[in-house]
Amino acid sequence: MPNEIETDIPARLDRLPWSSWHTRIITALGTSWLLDGLEVTLVGSLSGILESSSGLHLTDPQVTAAATTYLAGAVLGALLFGYLTDRLGRRKLFLVTLATYSLATVASAFSWNLLSFSIFRLFTGIGIGGEYAAINSAVDELIPGKLRGTVDLIVNGTFWLGATVGAVAAMYLLGGHLPQNTGWRYAFGIGGSLGLVVLVLRLFVPESPRWLMLRGKEEDAGRIVADIEKRVSHGESSKLPAPEGEKLKITVRDHTPLGEIFKNMTGENLSRSILGLVLMASQAFFFNAVFFTYGLVVKKFFHVSDRELPLHLLPFAIASFLGPLTLGKLFDKIGRKPMITATYAGAGLLLLGTVFPFAHGTLAARGLGICFTAVFFIASSAASAAYLTVSEIFPLEIRAFAIAIFYALGTLVGGVGAPILFGVLIKTGSRPLVAAGYGLGALLMVAAAVCEHFIGVEAAGKSLESISKPLQSR
């Protein structure tokens, strides 16, 4: 007879008010996005140096191919570590993934040719891909349901805080303060060193009590939650609100078979799988096509110098961070469906508005930058909401792996192809062709908005277990 337990762990976590404990946990976990933003912005800002004699003598297609290698690594890392996160626990994996990222980033600073650079970028991507699955699942399982949307969007939005830091760091490193042949190496060293510092902070983050209860470790989960309650209430746990709803009845087992995972995704939750894929793929294409190739565009069509390039990326990064910071609370207050629909449609329509002026050369570099800054203010909230959606709408047992699968599929469809496509389009020197690529990205975002409107899941203010019942529940 399988072991069965009855628990109120989820309800006890959801009833908690926001506290300094939550802030510390989010600081330790949410930095994965900050590091990724730092990473991709530095590489984008350094594209010119990597092509020069002071760098690695790369060509435009080789720079975009290296970006594709990073994304391919992220796909592999997400799938591998996503599955292991559900099987072995959130805590073990978010330590392993961050260590992988940090060591590979430091190694990138010692690259000597295209092959070595690509290999190090591959392993950097593997680490950051695993981070997406491990971190998003851990964050959502520790945050009270009434604040989950706000917190998740801000955490994911810290990618752009990292991008801002990356742009400023690139301005300093390429601004004549250091020789160009060593400045780009220091840039990678910064990301790796920060990752190792954050790794120390994570040692104090507990395992997800929700995951522990699935594995029958109810006593361990209870101790962790009791400690959280004590910290949140300053030693007066009896004054906390009573847990709402009935206790959750769980049949304990050590893992969820792959067959059951895919049966759930392609059967009972097929419409949710379609939704996750559409949201992930459209935002992946959008950002990899528009933001991450912008440095090459302004160099080719507006003759912006390598040293000026970070200054052009900085407004985008700032606007992209301010977007989730400003709009995040509306995802809890107004609701998921209306806000996701509005942000995807708004970003797509704003980008469509830039296609004709760019194609006909009526926008200067500054004008294009202003347009894209407005686009990214909205689009960054849409992209963050894609991760929030996938994390919320699938059962607890497969949460991390679901994030990994749809991140991987979205990246393969929209992320890996976009840098290669735009590398080719930019090399032609044709404004209309590049504008057509922007138009494709815009239409994908609008299509995603339509998909959300019809089959989106309203999850605002609800417990994770009520949005999607655990597979092991009775």
C-alpha cells in the first residue's frame, strides 16, 4: 500500500505576509536572471571587439553563431537540469547550475579562438538554462499566492537590471580605461565572479517544502515551514492567519515517470501545452531577433562605433527592467489573462510601427532607439509572464521539467533560429530585409496575444495546487 500523507504545507506558505525573509530568498535566487542579462549584454556590446584583432578575429556570422551556441547550451541545460530538479530537488540543482554557469563564464575570459569560445559559451548556456527551470519553480513554490505574479515578474525582470549593469560595465571596459585586448576578458570575469558570490548566498536557501512533501519528507517540510513562520512573525506564529481550505492528500512516490509527464502534457493539459509553447517561442524570437542583434544593426546601418555601442543598449535595458517593476503588480490586481494579452499585443503592434520607417531609412539611430525603448518597456513584462504562466499551470511534480521543455522548445523555435536569420539578413546590408525580420517578430507576438485571450489560464491570487492539481493528490 503506497504511503499517503495529509498536509497543509501549501496553505501555510500561501497565508504568509511578505517579509524580510522573502526578500533575502528572492535576492539569492533571482540573481540568476541578473547574471544572464549581464552575460548577453556584455557579449552583444563586445561583438565589435570580438571581431577585431584585439579580440578573436570573428566574423559577423561567427559572432551570431556563438550566440546560437550559448542558446543551444541553454536548451540542453534546461532539459537535463529541469528533469533532475523535479526528481532530486530544487536546492541541489540551483547550486549545481549556478556553479556550472560561473565556472564556464570565467573560462570564456581565457578563450583563444572560435572553437574554445564556442565550447565555453555552450557550457555557460547549459548552466543558465538549468537555472531557469530550478529557480522559477523554487521561487513560485516559496512565494505567497497573492503576490506571486508581482514577485515573479520582478525577479524575471532583473535580467534587464543585469543588462543595464552589463552595458555600463562595457562602457567602462571599452572606454579606454583598459587595453581592448584585455578589457573584453575582464568583462567575462565580472559575470563569473558575481556568480560565485551569489553561490555563497544560496547556501542559506532551504529546499522547497512543497517538493519535500511529495517525497514523503513531511517532517523536514514542516520544520522548514515552521522556521519560516517564526522568522516572518518574529517568533509569534500563533498570530498568523489560519491556513485556508482543506488539507492536501498526497500519495508519496520517489519520482514521476516520463510517460506520465508527457501523457499529462499532451492529454489533459494539451491546451496549456500549446499556450506555453506559443508564449515562449514568440517572446524568444522577439528578443533574440530584436534586442540581441541590435548592436550589429546600428553598426551596419548607422555606423556606430564599438565604444558607443553600450550607450545605445543602455536605454533598452533600463526600460525593460522598469516595465515589470511598474506593471508587475497589475498581473495580480487585474489578472493574468488581460495583462498577458495586452502586453504581448502592445509589444507586437509597437514593433510593427517601426518596420516601415526603418525599411525606408526615415529613422536615425536615436529615433530607432527611442522606438525600441518603448517596445521593450512592454515586451519585457510579456516575456516574464511567459515563464510565470508555465510555472503556474502545470502540476507540482513536473513544474521544473515543464518550464524546461517549453523554454527549450521556445528557444529552438524562436531563439536559436533568430540570431542565425538576422546574422544573414544584416550581412546583406538590406534595410527592407531586416525590417521584414522585425515584422515577423511583431506578428508572432500578436499571435501569442490572441492565443492567450482564448486559452489562457487565470491564476491571479490562487494557490498553485488549485490552478493545477498535483498528480499525486487524491
